[in-house]
Amino acid sequence: MNTMVNGRNVISAALLVAILVVSTVPVGAWISMSYNSQEKVQVFGGTLRDWYGVNDSITVFALLWRPYGGPLEGRNVTITVLRDGEVILSTTAVTDETGRATVTFRPETAGEYEVIVRYGDTAVEKWFKVIAVPPYYFAGKEAATVPGRPVTLRWTLMKPYTRRPYTGNVNLTVEFNGKTESVTLTPVNGTVEYTFTPGETGTAYLRLDGREAGTVYVAPAAVEAVIIAPHDVYRGENVTLSVFAVDFDGRPYTGKLNLSVHYRAAGDWELRDGGSYTVALDGGYGSVTITIPENATELNLRLTIGDYTLDSVWVRAVDRPSTSTGSGGVTLRISPERTLAKPGESLSLEITASEKITGDYNVMVTWYRWTGNGWNLPEETNVTLVHFEDTDSVYKRIEVPDDAYYGRVSLGGAVAYIYVIRPRLWADFDYVDFIYDPTTGEIVTANNVTVRAWLQNRTRDWIPEWSDLYRGLPNETVHIYTPEGVFNATTNKYGMIETTVPYSPSSLPVGFGEEMNKEWALIIHRSGAYDLDSIEVNKIHVQLNLTPEGITASKYYDWHGRPISIPVVLELSRFVTREWDELSIGDTASWYWNGSELREETKLAPGKYLASILPAGWLCNEGSCGTGDGVYSTHEFYLLPEGLELNHMYSAPDLNNITIPIRLPGRGVFYFRTYDGVYVGTTDDEGNGVLRLEAPYTSDWIHYDGTFGFVTENVSILGIDWWFGVEIGKDVLPPAVDVSVSPKVQEIGKNVTLTYRVSDDYGLKTVNIAVTNVTDVLLNRTIEASGSRRVEGTINFTVRGLEDYMVTVTAVDGSGHVSTKTVNFYGKAVKSSVVDFSENETHEINVENETEIKVAANETGQVEVNVTVASEIENDTAKFKMESSGYEDLKYIKVETNDTVNYRWVVLNITYTDEELRKLGVAESAISLFYWNGSEWIDLAKHVGETVKDSSPYGNITVYGFGRDTDRNYVWANVSHLSEYSLGVMLPDLKVVEISAANAVAGRETEVSVTLANDGGAVDGDFTVSLYANGTLVKTERVSGIGAGEEKTVKFTWTPDRSGTYTLKAIVDEDGAITESNETNNELSAEVRVAPAPKVNKGTAVTRMNYIGYLYYHRLSRRFDELYNESLRKGVDNETLTAALEHRKLAEEYYEKAEEFGPVLQNLSNPQVLAPLRRAYLEMLKAVRILEEALG
């Protein structure tokens, strides 16, 4: 260890080979800054890398800089280095003419190192790590199981410098409940595996050659649960918490869980017992009401089963806000609310009251000092008095300090802000490129990297009305410090630089963690404006798709999709969430992958999946990527179930009415948890519900990041990372449509009245009314609504034949939303005749050449016979019986007489058409003739030679014969009397019984098998089978016929376009080509999961960066239009206008590239949008600056 002897440094050689030098180049990463307010000096210190190898040369530096004065020369600084808390180096160094001093040493021992740089009373501290590179790397595991349930863990071991599989034996040790087991494992293509089957609860710790390799949590029950609690609760009041729980297979959990409450009181860090509660869950959901202690400041809510923690959340305890406006109802105001000031300026602020008052009031003035950047500003607060003497207005003098950047003046709820314009500096380094030699396994990095920076006058916050003052600073020198040296660049007339600086790789292997190869650069201006940015080696990108049949993956060098075959390890497992951890359940799959494409057939059940790659890279699907800064990175994928409809983009009429329609796979409960609030809702029997959101801020675009979860009877998923984007002030609902027909059954040649009513709160565009029969469009009328909110009317339509009709009303509103409603109506023919049965002969009655009745009777005299033939059963009870039995009526025949006829026999010949059968999609063998006996339909084909009792005056009916003539398209029956008959068909009952899919990987094809069954009558025509993924149509296949009771399998090819949880949904006969006895069972869903994200905010960061870029681009675009018009009025020269237009054209071209992935607002989380959108913003900024410069 390092000790001080007579003021000199004595350094232990066992820890360090040190060379103390004073250098002009600070070599070596993490940089910290502290501001010495007494001397007004910025103190920088640290290293220029995060990680080093043992025996690397490490340079620790200090830099002193006085804003607007520059570097400080000849000042003493103390530099101390500690390893794991022990001082190994401490020395005093003197800054040179650049303000810098450095110490260089070589560590011989790995460990955590700390750097402390002191200048006077000001110190900066930073940490870095020294490591010994191991012989292999692997991805660690965290898993969950229950006693008796085995879990298989697999690790694929990779050599660090060549990325080849490790082949040597490894020793695995397992520590579980006080017992240790050691196993020697031999890798197969670099992969080792171990199956752990616990007999009791506990926690198992696994190590490979002494290195932490995994943890297995053995719970008393296979349960995943979450607590949904408000972020803030009120002291002394009751609050109701929601609890959701499912088992490891995604089924809703029913049972009891324990909730324990602990809290902290004001001024006391210790946790106190706040009681224990039992939460009873039924169908995956339960709630519990707890009481918040009067003295609580924050509470920890812990949900357990036995001793096993399922979830834990912290909430803040606050007093319920007062509804009063202040003492005596007086409200105060400080004006102006925003002031732009200069250093040293004296300002006068007016403080007004809502009424005359008397007394002294405390005014708090907080100043944030300029330290060169816009964050971590040192602050100083002073309290001063103002006196009111029976007045409603006083003035307060405020002095602006010389080093002020931002001030806040407050009195009660009144606040005013004071801003000072200062230079601000932003820097951005490109990724360092690399190439891979598969023969040697060597990775060679580029020897330079591009840096861009922008120097601009700015206030702490962007104030739109001051945007004209936010100008780039031209012809200014910017100093760039990297591990390779110091480099200077001069800003152009827009305050920007773009230059290249050298890059040298470290001694550590490339890719195994961002810190391994990351350098840091300090960019600083004479004013003290500075920025810190990292220089990082590029990461590979893996596009991954999962399906139930397996996985497919593609590997790319960068966002531009250049394939690469550099080896990686890819791993996959199902997981549950426990507090903030993702725990694998079941087996872990692991592959050593040295090509650019991967296809692996392995059965994947629906659920949540966690994918990881080693070394760390980007795991992506369409529009979503995740990475990590460790040795490996992970990303979550969700296979959403059939029936779950969940989108990202919505709109709302105003900030007070933000509603998101939710569709679950049936009745259930759902939640959405964000940083700003928690929401719980329910759905009805059809799965329909509404998520009502509060606006966390005022804007025309609200973005919500959070987690969504739900439980239903058959399927449940908790903890889905999801975001909603809501555009305010837009139409969100489709038109309301109603249509009716009177009468529904009408005689041929007579009219029916069609009545339609359509409305939309935001205005209609068109309304279309169409009437069709089986084959033709008989009426088609379109009404141009021109924004009207209501369109209604009637149409008279003449029934032309004995057939089925449909009237369809389709409405389109101004936002493009479409609504449709269809109603059926029918034609009928009535024939009345007088039949003379005085002679023993056969009589014939023909109705519209579609129904022929032959009658022989033992009667004399005349009988009035009325025959009604309709395309719809007019008897409601009889119609219900027919449909509920799985049959469809083609014709309805009712015969009425004015006297009882003593029939000898009756023959009915009922015709049908091929078009009718094609419409229904049924075979001719399914047609039969039915008799209504007063309570049920009798299938005559099944009772030939039988006498069946009925409620007619005859007491029964005898069936003498039955037949079908498929050549002449009619059905006949010989019966004992006339009454009510129907020509009907046994309808098919098509349904999907199974969906089987290979593991889907983003961007790759996979096969999906859909198995169909027909539980009804035979299908003779073609019908469709459609496959959907998350509500988006994948493909529709046609199937030609299916027999009664038959099963068929249809194959699909599916290429998922993004990662996440998918719901594969198969729908048979979606277009209704086949009329079925049950139209509600034509769908089936299966969950498919496509890989989980690490707990890093990369995706959120990309979303926010894209959103900021989108906002700034459009703000600058509007600003350009204003400046261009002003430039034309003031006669700015053509050369300047042409230059500005060229940059604007470039900006628009880059913006078009950003929209190649779809509208920017709908692709905020897509990292591929980031680069072109950023370029668009910068080019538009250049165009604006040219015009601003010209206008002075």
C-alpha cells in the first residue's frame, strides 16, 4: 500500500510499477468536474478510459480551467489513487501552461480503483477498473423454479480475443441451502449444461471456475405477481392496492398471498412495521385496502408467498393537498415570470397580491452558478423579506451574480425565473468501425473517429420567444482531449465543427462490455463551456424472430444491414418478472453462432422470452432494439395471445378525454403502470374495455412509457413493456351507423322501406347504401356528406323475386374511420286457389315455378287453398328452432285451407339453385325437407316409412317417400298432409383447433400450421383461412371443401417484422363465404414470444432522442419559413438564399430517409430513424443560421 514518509510517497511495488510524470497530454477515461466557487475555477480529473488490463499504462490527469480566463498554469494539485480503499499513490503535481498535470502508473493487481484530484478545498472523485482477462466469457443466468421441477441451464463459453468456443474442462460448483456440489463439465462446441432439480425451497448459487455464473430461486409455488399501487399516498388515509398474479404457464392464479407494509417516518431512516395483510385472488386478480400511518414519509410494500418475495414497490406518503389558495384566500404573483438578464445586472421584480395586505413575507432567491454545462449546477439560496403595508403591490430589487446562469425567485406558490445567456457546447462522436478476420479470429479497429460539436449561446431552458438569440459562435477554438492527445478545431460560421481525431484500441478484447473499449473525450471552450462524450467501438446488430416452431436470426454489422459472420453466442429462455429481475423458467437454449444467418427448430410455447447475445450487441426486431453495457446484452420478446388488441398510436379530442380502447381475450382485468401514474380497468364478456389516462403535461402529443399486464380466464401476461403515443385534438371514434327494413318479409312486386341513420361528432365524408342479392348489386347510392355530423333518410325498394336480400350502409368520417352495418330482408310469393276435390284425381299447385304441390284427397266439393312461399321462415319460434339445430332454411312453405281435407297423399317438389348452395358453401347432400309439427322440425329424410305425431288436426304425419334430384335441382317428399314445411340445409361448423408455429425470428420466414375441423354439414365450396400476427394480416389461403367431421391442415409462411410478444390468430372463413351454424368459433389464438430487453433505458433513450429531433426539426422548419420570407422582404442576396435553400433541401432529403420506416411519430423507438433524423435537424439548423446571419 502507499504511505507517506517525511512528505514523500512510498509506493508498494507489489501493487504498482509507477512512473510519476508531468505531461501535457492527459491519457487514460472517466472524467469528473467540480466547481471551485471561491476561485471560480472548474476542476476536472479522472482517467480517459473506464477499464484497463493488468500492467497497462494508466495516466491520471487533473485540469484547471477558469471560465472566460482559460487554463490555469503553475497551480498545485494533489492526485491520489486508491485500490479497493487502499491508497497506492498520492502525489502533488503542478499544472502546465495548458492547465493540466498527470500521473502515470502500471497496476499489477486487478481491482476497483478510485482517483481523487484535489485543488484547494475542491475535490473530484472517479472510479475505474483494472481486470485480468479470463480464459473465457459467458452469459450469466438467473432462474426460478419450484421443488421437484427441474431447470436446465446452459452456458456457451467464448474465448475473448478470437471469439472461438472454449474447449477446456470447467468446474461447476452449486451452493444450495448450506450444501456444495462440484461437477466437471466438458464443453461441446463451447456449450456446457447442468440440470438442477431442487427438493426444497431456497436459493442456489452456481459458479464456473469460481466465477459467478447463475442464481436459481426455488419458490414455494410457481407464481408471478405484481403490486399496482399509486406513486403517492395520503398520510392517515386508506388506499386500495391491486394485485395481479399468474402461474408460470400464464394461467390466472387463485389463492392467497401476503402483503407486508414497512415505512419510514420523518427524520428516521429505519424501517418500521406497518402491518401485514392477506390478499385473496380469484382468477388472477385481487385487491386489498391498507391504512397509511400518520407519520410516514415513504412505504415499502412487499408481496410474498411463504418466505419468497414476488414483488416489492416503494410509494411516497404525502399530506393531501389543501383546497385553499393560501392564507386568507390571498394569491400572489411575481412579474415578469421570465427575465433575460446580464451578469451583474440589477433587476426590479413586482410582487402583487389578489387583495390589499399588510405584513412581512419571505422571498427565496436561488442562484444556479455557471459551471460550463447545463446540469449539476451548484446552487445558493438566500431568503429576504418584502413588506406589504395595506397595499397589493411591492417591488423587489434583485442583483444578478457575475457567475449566474439561472435564478429562481419564489414567494409561496408564486415563482419567477431569471436567465443569463451563456455558451453551451454539445459533442457527438461516431462509433469506431472494426473488421473481423475469421481465419485468425482477430478484430482490427479503425485508427480514427469523427467528432461533431456545436457551440451556441443558450439559456438553461429553451424559451421559444428568445430563439433568435440562440446563435452559433463562429471562429471559436474548441479543445478536444482524448487518450491519443489534444486536438483543436475552429467553429464555422454556424458554430459547428466536424473533424477526425485518432483512435487507438486498448489491450482488452473488443466487444465484451462497453467499458472494455470505451474512451472518454473532454471538449472545452475558452468560456468554460464543455461537454463529455464517449468514443465506443461499433456493436453488431442481431435481428431476431421467434415462432412456436423455432427461431431465425440475422446478424448485421450496423444499422444499414450489412451482413457479418463474426461469432456470437445467442441464448433464449422463457422468463417471469420478480421485482426488477427477469428470471428464466424451464430450460435455457444456447447456440454458438458463427454465420450471418441462424435457423433453429425448437418448440416454443407462448409467453415471455428473454434473449441474450455474447458479447454485448444490439438485439432487435422491427422498430425496437435493446443492448447493454456489460459482457452480454439481453432483450425481451412477447408473444401476445389471440384476442389481445393493443396498439401504440392513438388520438384524443382533448387533454381531459384521453382514452385507449383495450381488447382482451375475454372478460378480465388489466393495468398500465407509468412513471406518472397507475391505471386499472376491466373488460366485458367480449373483452372490450377502456384505459383512461391523465395527461402528465400539456402538449399536442403525449407519450406514455410503462408496463401493461392483464388476466383473463384462459390467458394472462404480466409486465409487458409498452408505450402509447396520443395525438391531441383528433377524431378517435368511427361513425355510428343504424339501418332498418320494414317489413322484413315482403311479397314480390311490393316495396320495403329502408331507413338509415348515420352520425359522427367530427363530421362525415360519405355514406353509401347498397342492396344486393346472392349474385348482383341491385342498388348502390353514395351520399357526399361534406362534413355534416348527421345523415339520415329512407329509400323504397321493390322486391323483385323469391330471394334473400341484404342492405349495407357504409359510412366514412373525415378522419378516414369506417363503419358498416348490414341487415337482411326477404321476398315471398302468395298463391290462393280453389281446388275441387269432387273427383278422385290429382291436383297440382305451382308457385313461381319454385314450389310444386301435388295433392290427392278423398273429398267432394271445393276447398280454398292459400300457399305462401318465402325465402325466410315467418314463424319466429320455428325459425329459432331451425337455426339452433344447425340448419339454414332456403325456402319456407305454408299451406292453409278453409276446411279440413281428407288427404290420401301429398307430393311436394321444392327447387333450389346452384347459386344458393354456392352462397352457403354447402354440398347438395346436406339439403333436406323439414316438417313443422308445432314444436319442432322433423327431417323427412330420416323418417321415411314412419308416422310421427304432431299437433295438426290430423294428429300425425306419415312420410311415404323422400328424394333429391341433383340434376334438376329439387327435393321431393311424399307425405300424408299439408301444413308448414321448410327446405333446409345442415350448415357446416368450421373452427380452428390448433396453431403450430416454428420459433419466429424478426425478418426471417417460418412455417405456421393451422389445423381446421368441421363439426357440421359438408362444405362443397372454397373458403379462406387467414393468419394474423398482432392483428396484422400475414396471409390468406384458400381451402377447397371439407367433409362433415373432417380435419384439414393449412400451411403458412410468416415473416415477423418486429420483436415483442406476438399473438398468432387464425380465422377460418373470415369473409363469410360459408354460412355456418356457429359463426363465433372460427378463431383461435396462440401466444408467440420474440426476446426480452435488459434493464437499460436504451429503447427509451432512442424514443426520446427521436422525439426531440422530430420536435426541433419541425420548429426549425417553421423558423426557416419565417426567416426566408423576411429575407425576401429585406432583399437578402441570391447567393445567401441559395445556400440556405440547399441546406433545407438536404434536411428534407434526410427527413424523407427517416420516414422510410414509416411516419416518424409512429417509429420513435426505431434506432434506424435516429441518424437520418439527426442529420435532418442539423441541416435545417444550418439553413436557419445562414438566414439569421444574413439578417443580422
